[in-house]
Amino acid sequence: MSNKFVYLNNEIGSQIGFDRQRKVDTPEREQNTVVSEDRKRILRNFKTEFIDKRRVRAERKTIQLTNVELIRIHFFKTFDNTLHRAFLRKYGISPLEYTDFNRTVLFQIENTELFTVFLEHIDSIINSGEGVSYHGEEYNLLALIYKFSFYSSEDRTLTFSEQGNLISFIYTHLEGVYNEQKGALFNELRGRGIQFTYFENTPYILEIHNISPTNLDLIVDNFDIVKTVTSSRVENIRRSIAGPIKEYGFVVNVDEDIPLVGVIDTGIARIAPFENIIDRVSYNHTAVETFWDEEGHGTLVSGLIVLGDEFYKEDKAVYNAKAKIINIKALHRSNDELNIPLLIGNLREIRRTYGVKLFNMSLVLPNAKKYNSSYSRFAYELDKLAHEEDLIVFISVGNFDAESLELLKGEYYHENHDYPVFFHSLDSESESHMCEDTNICSPAESLNNISVGAIADNLEEGDNSDITPSSLYPAHYTRKFHIDFNKEINGVNISRLRNKNLNKPDFIMEGGDLFALNSGINILTSPLADVERFYGKTSGTSLATPLLTSYASEILRQYPDIRAQTIKAILINSSSYYNANKFPHFNGKDDLLKSLIGFGKPSKHYIKNTDNNSIVYILEKEIQIEQIIKYPIFIPPYMLANGNKLKFDISLAYSFDPKEDNHLNYLPLHMSFCIVKNVPIQGVAGKKIDYGIKNSFSWSEDHFGIDNRIFSNAQKKSFTLQPHDIVNVDGSVALAIRCLAKTDFKTTLSEVNHPFSVAIRITELISNENEPQQNLYAEMMRINAYLDIENDLDAGIIGDLFQEL
């Protein structure tokens, strides 16, 4: 019997409700109640600027529409539901968008009469006497305000390009005004001959393909429902460079049962190795033929998915394909626009019509994300899609521009451009580089999907790195997570929001290095690309991403009916990487290293099977809000006496319905796990003294102060039972899973069950040899009920037979 993964099927215990009184949450900083003279001066400047911007926007309007005025207020503390009600009642403003972990809010001015009170209260503070306190005054709410500003046309236009502009609309409950303005906007665009894409399935985004600066100004100035204009042109794709001139020299065997993978790229050339690989179904967003890949990017990405890392490890005449490809030609040139509404619609159709669960998008939008910025509209749409359709998009994090990096290391050299200070130096004195420019690009912050960074290794023997210190290091061009809990927001420290699980990229894979030819990864080239035929070399996270997609394809072929989040849980479970102290350049920089590597690099050895000293159980279950469930796991009797340790590597992944324009509550659903004693469920739901195996066994994620915390839907934690622990637990332990929701969303989220996926790898750490007939896998299969992942009925019978023996 091969050592495949199986579903754990022991009898569970569960109940609604569990003990949550284990820690007192630290209150947020109270603001000084005395109005300082400096504060009065600052507020006076804010009000003057507000009045000026309000007047200018009114003067620019040339189309008669119902006005929707917006104000952005930055707060010292989290803006919660209580403050929402207070500001609406007192000042007639209601929130539209929460950013800066809900310490900055974009408001709609709903009641202009009440809003005059806001401005009057600002005047009262400005004109108050020396040493006056906010306490007891009508304007006491304004003590919470750090700054405020009118939301102008300039605030809405975040970037401009004549080709490819993504319009995001405000989300307002004033449906009549919203529909009036949207209808008028469509009429204006059609009347001016401006082409655009809009779908009801993505109601708050609109793609404009070509527009003049004058027409864009007219739209932004007149239509208040336009919240932001961002570029949908992708980051410049790194071209391949010339490689050896030789024929492909191999063929690809295509089995019937391999998965279909959607490749969102520049098209795919019909080269000889791709015969029978490219599916007859294709999608084209461009005016150029679908299989015309002039950039060569889609072709090289497809080659890495189809051949995987096996192509680099073994020189063979015949390779087995890891996947077949659906060609989604989303762009033609290197930095064309990406039609996001059309793309989202395509992915939904491909999933529903052809059952495709995996997609590769080695493309990102330009410009690094600002530190601690909220989720982009593109990431939101992909998160919603992944949750609703049970799919995963593998997304590259983007590359730092190669030409810019070369200049920063040469002509514009500064010590802060050295590796790895280059990635994080908030107080850098360099005039040429800001570390913020090394942050990930959208939509790589997507939580339900998977983002991928790169190490400098090129899959060839030896260390072939060039600009990066070692092939094991994160590549000098890769990008890091944009969240920095050490930075202040609105003058307030946010370190208490820190979540050790939250990180992007999720994984790293080999991406090659700059700038030497031998440091790149060998790739298949398109005959239409401006490079040598057959092969080339290049580097980037664009290559790391399809290598991971290829791994996922192998998992899906082995277990074709598992959920998308189960694939993610398996990849997380198989991943690891070196600690920072193993790398001289990262010694003492653990947070920086993690921000570049996430969970690390998945091990191909662990993604499909196990050896005799370990077993992998899978859970694909559902849980309710405020429910706690225990899954017993029985330990083989021989381990009570052999003196070996037992290690549990556990990973959890779950998708969620994202909350639009709500930074702190974007993920409102909390799940976490722990290895506990196999006691009745009432004990597991009680205090740690009742269920804890040892003090060092903590839950995978903290839920205390739930409304002021950010969560992660991807978690991993390891638990090791010492020999005496194995004796003390008396033959069994349990995996406990718990679930909560943020207060504002508890009612809605309580109406449905929430799916989750867990991978549990149990390994016997052998220091003392067992008897020849004893191995952990066989014994665990014998004493624990299981279901085979591929054939539930037959495996269930086998599992029952094992228990009867």
C-alpha cells in the first residue's frame, strides 16, 4: 500500500461556545484632553485647505448631477461601530472606506446641515481659550481626530495613462444617487466614443481602455461616485536573453488525467513540445491572434508549469507533462493594460464550464504598495472569486526593475542599496531609493490566493548567483510584504496589531538571478520573441510562480477532488526554510527574512506521499461561528516504550468572503488550532488547565480583542511530544479547531457554515530503532479511522477492517 495522504475520520466532539477569558487586551492610547495652541494652529490649516478644495471641486463641475461630497478623516484610534453611530448622529457623515487598519476613514457627507456643525465645532476649538479641555464639551469627539481633508479630484486620480485605467466606484447605501451617476457616466462615455468594460458581477469597477487627459479630468471632476483611478497596465515583463542555439531535443508525454491550468499571460506559442498540451479552449483580450506570443512570456511560463523542476534535474528524451494549459491571452505587449472586469468574468466561466481550479498569473500592476496600505480592488475581486468558485490564482509578487537596480548598485551607489538593507531602511539617506519601492505589487496581497517570491537559485548545480550574495538567498529583485507593524499610523504605534501568520509572499521558489547569463533559469522561448530560438535564460518571480503552480498541479493530479484551499494547506505543510541566523546577511533580521520568504519553499518530497516514519491526515470540514471541534488522533502503543519523539506539523487554510473597503475587517473570520489532550469536548472548550498538554503548546493564532486584530487565513504550527508527553497523554491527543467572527459581522457569518482545510503531518523522530515490523504509517492506519481521498467508500471499508484487526 503506497503511503498516500488520507482523510482523518475518527469520531469528533464539538460544541458551541468556549472559554475566551484568558487575557486582558491592552487598551488603545488615550488622547490628551487639553487643546494645545499647536493643535489649534494645525486644525485651522486643515479647515482652510478643506474649504479651498471643496470650492475648487464645485467650480470644476460642468455636468448637472446630485452631489456626493466626501471627507477623509484620520483618527488616533480605531474607528469602530460606536464611533460610526456617533459621527453619523452628530455630524451627518457615514463611512465609505476604512484604511490604515481602520484608523483612517473616507466619509460621505449625507446631511449637509449636520455637517456644518462639524465645521462649527472645529471653529470652536480653534477659537477656544488657553488650556481649554475637550472633556464635557460638545466637540469632544473631535479629540480623536489626527487630521482631515476634503476628498478632491487629485485624491481620486492615483495614476494616469491614456491606455488602461481602472475606475473604482464608492460603495454607498444611497442607491438612487449611485445609479443616477453611474447611468450618466455610461452615457457620457458612450457619447464621447470612449470604450469601456463593465460587468454586473463586478459592479464597483469599470475598465476604460483609451482616454485623453481632458476626458479623464471631466469624469473625475463631475462624477462623485468615482473613488479612484488606477492604472491597469501591468509591470514591464522581463525579457529573456539569448541562450544556447539548439533544438528542443525532447518530447512531452501527455496523460489524460493531468489537470488543466489557466495561464493568464501574453499568449502561448505553438512550439513543438506543446503539441497536445494546449487545450482547444482559449480566451483572448487583445486584437492579436491568441497563439501569437511576441513577448515570449506566456510561452516560458507555460513551459515551467508543464515541465516543472523535473526538466532541470533530469536530462531525458521524454518528460511527463504536469498539466495541460488553457491559454488566456490577457495582453500582447510587455506592459499592456489588463482588462480586470473581463478577466474576472473569464476565470469564473472557465471554472464553472471546464472545472479548472488552478490559474497562473505571473503579472502584477505597476508600483509597489505603500507601507500598511489596504487591499487593492484587484486583490478584492480575486479574493471574492476564489472564495465563491473554489479556485486559486498563483500570483507573482513582481520584480524590482533590473535597470534601476543596476544603476543603484553602480552610478548611484549608496550603502543603503546593499543587500539586504536595500529592502528595509526607513531612515535611509539615499536620494535615489526608498525601501518602500521593494514592497509587493497588487494584487499579490490577495489572501485567498497564493503569491510567490523568488530565491536566486537557477536549478543548476552549484551556486550560480550574481548580484545576490548566494543562490539560497531571496533574490535581490524579489519583493517583500508591505505591512510593517513597526511604523506608526496617525502618530500611533500599531505593534499590538502584529500577526505572526500574516505575510506575503506565501512561498518562494527558484527564480534565477541578475545579471550574468549563467545565473538565469533556462526557459523555452517563443519563435516570435526577439531572442534565440528554442532556449533562452531569464530570471524573476515570473518564473518562480509557474514552478509552484506545477507543484500544485502534481498535488491535484494525485488528489483530483480536493478543495483549492486543501492544496494550499498541503503546500504550507510541506514548506520550510533556513532560519535568519543561518544567513550572515540576515542575522538578527528575522522579520525581514520572513517578509521575503513567507512559509518558505515547499518540498517536492512531501507534497504527495509520506515515508514509513510519517503520515499525513487531511481534514476538509466546516465549522460554525463560536464552535469548537476536536478531532482525536490515537498514538501507536509501541511509542509508549521506545523513547522516540512525535512531531505534529499542522497547517490550516480557509477562504473567506472579503469585506470591501474595510482594512481591519477585510478578513472578519477567525479560525485557529491547537494540539490538546483528548478529553471530553467540555474540557477542550474550558481553561488550559483542562486541555493543555504543556504550557508551550499555544493556539496557532490569538483571538483576544478580536475586533481590533487582523487575522490570517493561512497558518502553520509545529508541536513536538517528548517521550514523557506520549506517556502522559495516555494513548491519544486531539486537534482542536475554533472559530469566531468580528462583532459587526457575527450575525451574517452565523447564518452559514465555514469550510476549512487542514494538513496534519505526524512524524516519528527516531533516535531509538523500532522492531522491524513496526512503522508509524502502518500503525497509525491501523488504529485511526480514515477515508481514502480518491475513493471514500472502499477506503472506509478498509479503515473499518483495520480497526477490527
